[in-house]
Amino acid sequence: MKIIQANKFYFMRGGAERYVFDLSAWLRSQGHEIFPFAMRHPDNLETPYAEFFPSFIQTERVRVGMAGLKTFGRMFYSFEARRRMSLLIDAVRPDIAHIHSVYTQLSPSVLDVLHARRVSMVMTVHDHHLISSHYNVWAEGCLPVGRRGRIDHARAGIVRGTLSRFHKHSFAASFAQIAAFAFHYNRGSYRNRVNLFLTPSDYMRRKLVGAGFPEDRVRTVPYGMDPETSIARFDHDGYVLYYGRLSEEKGVETVIQVAKQLPDIPFKIVGTGPDEARLHALAHGTKNVEFVGFRSGELLQEVVRGALCVLVPSRVHENFPLVALESMGAGKPVVGSNVGGMPEVVEDRVTGLLVPPNDLHAWVEAVMRLAYDEDFRLGLARAARLSAETTFHIKRHHAAIMKAYADAIAMRG
């Protein structure tokens, strides 16, 4: 089968990119031909198909002048990306296109040409952007206090959202983000083009259906993991672990607050991010909190395997918290926020513990239970690993992807 994998970046930037690369590698191992389509970028991996990639636009900082206008225009529609995709279709004659995160850098213009050329499409919905102008949908009671109080950007209109400066702390960027979202949502840029939407969680499937996406074209396909690549360790070195991005929506300050109430238990925080300085200041003088910094690969896995449990205190509705699944694969019980897709990954009191994201007392109680009741903790740890080996085995995910491809092609006829 000839498959286009379309994603805005072609380098390891985040979870979506990791998923695209892992899936593409497996598909190639099964004899399928993979053709990437992404924006040109200085960090991109080498590929002979880079000649088809549309030009680079800078989105990390707010720009003015022609560069800013180019970015603003592409958020709505990119004739260049459409033309480049058409050239790729001519060159490779694909059987199907798998769409990932194409917002802003590519725009849904690529869906128009795929649809017009009768190329079947499936789309993995990695985040909330099909139903919200804001990538993060905050859990109840967790909205941050901004310059204009607590504002739910997922529901704010153009004027209120723009004035809140929710995106890059900029009026212009916030207006562009909300206006582009409204344009594509009302136009049906995704809803009327993609054959099948694949959501990693039932939570996200319900969100899409509630927002008007056809129920028979939205299918839950949970992420998976290969247990053979993860070594489980059921004992531990006595510390509680958080690892991931240090940003407001991840709720890392909850880890520090719990640590302050449990001074006899060591806590490790692994990662970097925009909230790092504030979190260091918050933890100042807390002797049982260690900031480890960035870790990846085997160095990260070694830290995970030494933990007595892993905390995932998200303050937003995460689609499918991969860090929870990866921790379970390492034989670690997870204490997670009971919002979004988390309850579909962590089974409360079976593979971990679920608590309200803003209930500090509940977080303290959960950590104490795991730290001081070893039989209970060990039972959760073994069940967590078993769940990763069975319910979330990568073979089940791959089988569901192949069925989705076949069904999408059949829909096109």
C-alpha cells in the first residue's frame, strides 16, 4: 500500500511526531511505501520527498511585516501547500493519506486537493484543535488566573479571546488563532473532507461527536506500546517521580505541594519547559524535591524504573496521556488526574489511583498509600504492566490502523 503521512513537522518535536515516525517505521517493516509530507524546516530529517514540502514559516514568535502576513495567510489557506500536495499525488499515486497535525504550518488546504483527487483519508486526532481554538481544554476548577480573570479559551468568542491574549501573550496571535479556527470549523474543512477520524480515547470521540462530527466516521483507536521495548521493574528506590514538560497545564506545582507535606519522601522532577523558573522558586527550600533536568532514552527509563510511583497531575483534559501508559509498561503505578482520557488508561485502584486535579489532600493521601503500603503498591504495579502488555499492546493498535485504512478506502469506493 502507498501511504502519505502528513504532519506539519518532520523532526522529533513532540508526541505527534514520535507517533508518526513510529507508525511509519512499522508500516515500512510490513512492506508498505511511506511518503512524508510536512513543512520545510532546518531541523527536518532527510527524505527524498522534501522537494514536495511547502516553504518554511516561523510560528514560534509573533512576527510583523511580510513574514507575519505569510503566517497569518497560511493559517487560513495555503495554495502553495495545496499545489505541493498535488505534485506529490502525481508522483506517487497514493492509496490513502494519513493526516496528523496539519494546522497552521500546512493548513487544511491539503485536504481539499486530496479530496478532489479522490485519495482516501484517515486523521488521527492528537489534540483538541478540531473543536477548540485553544490546544488545552482546562479541567473544571483548574482554569489559570490571567490578566482578565479566569477565561475558558475553548469557549471564548473572537473578541473576548483576543483580549485575553491567550496565544503567545499577543492580541494579534490570539485573534489569528481564534479567527482561523472559526473559519475552518464553520467551513467544515476537516469534517467534510476526512473519511475516518481516529481518536486515541473515547473522551475525544465524544467531544468530536458533540461538536457535530458524524458519529459513524469517528472511531476510537487507543495508542499502544511494545512491551518488548520496555523493561519492567516492580521494586523501587524510594522516590516519587514526575517526568514531562514543565508548563502550567501539566500541574507540576501539585507535585511540589505534595512534597512539602511529605518531607520524608523524596520527589524527582524530570524535564524542562516554560514554567521551570517559577517551579524552582516554588520549591525553594524544599529539601526533598530534586529537579533532574532533561532526560531521554535509557537515561530517562532508568529514572522511571527506580520510582515507587509516577504522578501525572494534569490540569487539562488530556486526550491520551502517553506518559501514564509508558510508566505502566515500566511496572509503575500511576497517580493521575481523573479528567479527559486518563481514566481510560489508568484503572482506579487496579493499575493506579485517580484523584481530582485540584484536590491537594487527595494527592497527598494517594502518595502516602503507595509509599507506606507496599503490598498494595506492588499489586498495582504488576496489574499496570499486565494492562500495558494486553489492553494496550501495540499489535492491537496496528491492527486497528490497518482496518481503518481498509474501511476508508472502501468508503471512497
